[in-house]
Amino acid sequence: MEISEDLLFQSAKQIISLAREKVFRVANSTLLLTYWQIGQLIVEDEQKGKERAEYGKYTLKNLSKKLSLEFGKGFDESNLRNMRSFYLAFPICDALRHELSWTHYRMLLKIDLPKKVNYYIEESVQNNWSSRDLKRQINSLAFERVLEHKKTPVENIQSILKDPYIFEFLGLNQSEKFSEKDIETGIIDHIQKFLLEFGKGFAFVARQQHISTDTSDFYIDLVFYNYILKCFVIIDLKTGELSHQDIGQIDMYVRMYDDLKRNEGDNPTIGILLCSEKDETIVKYSVLNDKNNLFASKYLLYLPKEEELKQIIDQDRIRFELDQIDKKSQQN
């Protein structure tokens, strides 16, 4: 009897949840279309050929008062300006992504680079970002931190990885001493936020995964699988400065994983060293510079001020682009 009642409850719950989701999607699509059409009306009214900038401002203010009296909140002058900007930024109505809310689009309106807007739209849709998630990604300059933006739809590891990563959500105080185990535990405790920061397509596989050979036992800090790239991604966490020994270890782990764990149909395993300090000289003159499946990325335990973060990103980007040029020249 209890099993039957539980099944009844679960079935009813599923019906109600699906109905609410459907209502939300319809309501959201209707709201976006409404605001887009109002924006279109405002723009077309402004483009009647009359030079009436001051009159136009007055008209918008007057329209806001009348609409607010008639329909209540949501039609103040600033929101009407947002609707106008919404239409100008997204003039093709059928191209609107109805998975995104009006709050998403209002944030996107503040971005002036179309390529960056498209990145955040696609990432928001593919990863089901809430408006809060989108705000965090924009504020942390996620677009700028991606190693490489592809000009084609085909993804590669460089178009998914970032440098640096920002792990402020772990709650670790950067002024205090912490171990690699502390970071690892923090990541597991905040795995959803970690996956959001780490990039698209990642699924958690294991922590401290045991790899055994005829003579030795090894434990890999974190293992993920990326279903876009169709490969395992192993992560070795490091505190302090990066060393040649660390690089040799991740190289060995990747080789072992390919030999012992990689399945038929999987692409070659990728290894990532996540380190608090990255010596660029060591990176340049190591196997990291010779291979396309080994990477070192810096992590920060706090969200820097925008100017500081931009400076860090610019320095890393210049190094990355120079490394890519070096690799191509060596191949030729």
C-alpha cells in the first residue's frame, strides 16, 4: 500500500513539475516577445525622420507614466530604455533564445562585443546557467579566461579550458596555509560550482583514483570525463611553485591512464596541472610546451578586482599565443 501511494505521489509530482515548467517557458517567451515588440515600437517611433531628441526623451517618460498607471510595475523609464536596447541588440525576433530570461538579456545588453555576447548566450543555454550564474561568469571575465575561442563549431580542449581558474566558492582563505587535500575536499564539497567554473562538458568520475601497475600504486587527485571531447581529463592539484617533477608526474599519469583505463572510442587522455604558482620558464622548457594534451593552469582562491584580473589574463594570453606560434613553427 505504501509503495502504491509513493508511486502515486511521485507521478502526480512529475505531472505538476512538468506543467509548471511548461507554464514558465510559455510565460517567459511571451514576456520576451512583449518587451521586444515594445522596443521595436519605440525605435520605429524615433525613426520617423524628425529631429526630436529632446521630444523623444519626453515621449518615453510620458509613455512610462501611462503604461505604469495602466499595468503597474515593469514599465518605468529605465526598463523601457532596456526594451529599446533589447530590440536594437537583437533585431531578429526568431533568433531570441527563450531558454534565457529577461534578467539574462538585461545583463547581456551591457556587453558591447557581439562575439562575447554570443559566447555567454551559448554557454548559458548549454549549461543551463541561472541569471546568478551568468552574472558570476561575466564578473569573473569567463570569456577572456578561455584559452582559445574557436572560429568553427568544432570544439578542442583549448576552447574549453581557462587560465586562470577562480575558486572563490571553496571558501579557503588565501592568507592561510592549506594543503592540496584541502583544495581537493573543497572541490568535492562544491562540485556543482566547480563544474560551472571548469567549463562545459565535464562529468565527475573519481577522486584519488587508484592506478596499479606490476610494481607500484598511484593515486590521481581528480578524474573527469568530457563528453564533448570524448576523453578522460585527469587533474593533479599543486600548492606552491610548479616543478619539473610535477610535470613529469602528470605526463606519466596520462600515459598510464591511456594504457590502463582508456576505453575503445575514447580520445587520448588530457592532463591538467592546477597550481597556485606557475613558473613560465619551466612551462616553456618542459613537455608541456611540446604536447597538446598536457596543460598547466593557475588557480586563484579569490575573485580579484577587474583591472587586476585583466592584467593576469593579458599576461597569460600573450604567453599562450607565443607558445602556439612556437609550436606551429616547430611543426613546419
